[in-house]
Amino acid sequence: MGLAGLWLGLTASLIYCAALGTYICLRTDWNREVVKVMMRVAKEESKGYGGVETAHGL
């Protein structure tokens, strides 16, 4: 197939990666992920390593 085969393979892999990424983003329970991150941050703060600082002071 030559060069056309290379381009076809690259295009197919790009479409596959885009579809998989979209599927993962749409199926993720973002509220649950936020809770998990908040629990992780609280755990690190309780260890005395310091907190997460933001530019807004939140």
C-alpha cells in the first residue's frame, strides 16, 4: 500500500484514540472524581505536608 497505507494507518489510529478519549470523558463520573481528589488532598494535609495552594486563596 505504500504511502497511502501509512496515511490510512495514521488516520485510523487517530480516529480510534479520539473515539476512546471521548468515550472515557463522557462515561466518567466527574462528581465522584472530585470527591476522590478532595479526600486525597485532605489526607495529604493531615500528614502535615502542607496543603494545596491556589492563586485565588481558596
